[in-house]
Amino acid sequence: MTNIKTATLLSGVPAINKAVFHAIRFDAHDPASIIVTPDGKRTLILRDVELMRAKKQARADEVYCYEDFEPAEGLSGDREIRAAQATAECLRRMGVGRVTVDRTLPMVVYDALRRAGIDAELDLELGVKDRRQKDAQEIDALRTAQRITESAIRMACELIARTDANAAGELLDPTTPGEVLTSERVKALITAHLAERNTVGEGHIVAGGPEGGDCHNAGSGVLRTGEPIIVDVFPKHLDTGYHGDCTRMVVHGDIPDEVKKMHAVVVEAKAAGVAALRAGVTGESVHRAVTDVIKGRGYALGFPPEGAPASFCSMPHGTGHGLGLDLKEPPLLDFKGPELLVGDAVTVEPGLYSMAVGGMRIEDLLIVTEMGYENLNELPEGLEWK
């Protein structure tokens, strides 16, 4: 039997497809392909205008443009098809008959491979496991992004805690005399704070009172004294492309007893989850460490059943998720969560939610190590920010 020459292929727009970006560490807004042969040689194909920059910056041994691999039928005027044709032609000239591809391979590339007689075999872990195991450069990028994220949360929580309230219990906007303080206003201030640090988020959560009882409600309207307010910020640092993600709570004025109780349980649950982190344990075991505390203190898991009273209070979500070039990455800290690896960057964010009281969530970002973890957070966990 003739041995078929093989290679690994990742293909897509690096600015969108983070598996491709991670492999080449080079940003571009047009399709690119990275071909890795069994001897480790890395061949990059991308648009001609990126060629000079890529030769200096990209993680590749050889860099070519689409036009270097024009097939007999010519290259299409459609850029995506053009890139796919060049990729297939490059592989054909290399004598490759089978490629291992990841779960993000564009169908246009698959079609070009098929037309060239090249088999494609899916590896579900390709572009996943290597992204999970963050290297020192990536951890530094996460540390910077988290520091900026925390600075925005501190600004927002201190502003909320230190302002005044009117006779109706509505918070006043300290930046605009005579105006009430709204969720939208605080989110706008967070956006501006992040932008000054070259960091941007697709959205933030500033959810007070009953709105916080819906765990992913972004929050709207006037903020009030005596209510728990969730401040969750999850931006991307544009210098590196890596994300931060952190959640803290703030209560203006007197703190209701039920809010104090919920807060104490969430803090305890987070500590249990963090203590369970280390390489070799599963995401499920970390989640169970958290849910054991939640259930042990008399709270439920899951969403409210039909007909449940507004006072029903539970944790309906998992404990956390991976973080990096994308906001949500493997692994999950949840039921069926996989074994953790050295270098995993994960959030630990237990929460409790009640439509009568509001929400309570506290979130840290941690790097999994052989014997435990490194916590990238420095903010306090309390409810008072004066």
C-alpha cells in the first residue's frame, strides 16, 4: 500500500478565527491558511498585501501569497474562493493527499480540497487543546487585560457606593448634577474607561435589584439604594486580543440581611471552587465543590420551576469557563467538564439569583498550575466600596 503524505491544516480569517490566529500569532482580515507537515515545517498562505509584514511577524517557516499557487483553471476573483484554491494547490504541489483539519474549517476550503482530490479528516481537539494551555506570553496578556478590567469595575463600584440617593431611593449621577444614576450611564462610563486603555467590550452588565435576578440581564434603568448591583465586565485588550472577565457586587447604603446571606454563601462557594483547582482534576469536580456549598446552605440549583415564588433563589449556571482570545473557550467548569490542564485560564463565578431580591455573583480569573492555581484578581469581594 502506498503511504499517503499528510499534513495539518488550519484555515480562516485570523481576525475572526482564533484557532488560526493562535497558530500564526498574526492578525489579518483576509483568509489565511497554515499548513504544518509531520517534520514541523510551517507554510503560511495569505493575501499579498500582508506578505511583507507576515514574513517578519508570523510564526511560519515559509510565507506565500495566493498568487504563488494558481491552479490550472486560474484563481477566482472571489477572495475566499481564491484563498481556498491556493491552499488546495499548495497542498497538491507538496504531494499531500490527506490533511487533518479542525472544527472551524470553512466549507469553501473543504470544497477546494475535495476538488483537488485531497482527503480531510476532522480532529475535534485540534486548535482547542493547544489554545487551552496558555504560554507565558499569553498569561502576561491575560494578566494585563484583567488588571484593566478590574480598574473599570473599581471605578464603577466606587461611583455607585459613594453617590447620594434622593427621597425615593434613586441614586443620583455624581457626574451630572440633577440627574439620576442609571445602569446605562454606568455602562457608558465603563466603556469610556476601557477605551482610554485601548480595551473594548461588546457589552457590560450593571444590573440592580430584580433585574439582577436574571443572571445574564445586562441591566437597565435607575439604580437604587439598598439593592444588590451586579457589575460584570468582560472586555478585549486590543493590544493583544486577549480578554479579561471579572464580576463584583456593590450595594449602596444599608445592606439587607438576605443580601448579606447570599453574599456570604457565594464567597464561600467561590473559595471552595478555587481551592479545588489544579491540573488533573475535572471541571465537573470543581463545579461540584461549588454546588456542594450552594446546596449545603439551603439554596437550589437550576432555574425556577413553573409557579415558583419570586423568592425562589438558586444557582442556574455552571461554575465557570475558559478564557483567552475568545470570551468563552474550553474548558467548562460544569457537569461533564473535562480534565484541567496546566495553563488553562478559567473563571470561577458562582452566583445566586432571586427575582425578589436580585442577583449575587463574584468572579475571578485563574490560571491552572500543576499543584493549584494563580489568581489574576486583586479586587476585594465585599459589597461596600466607600
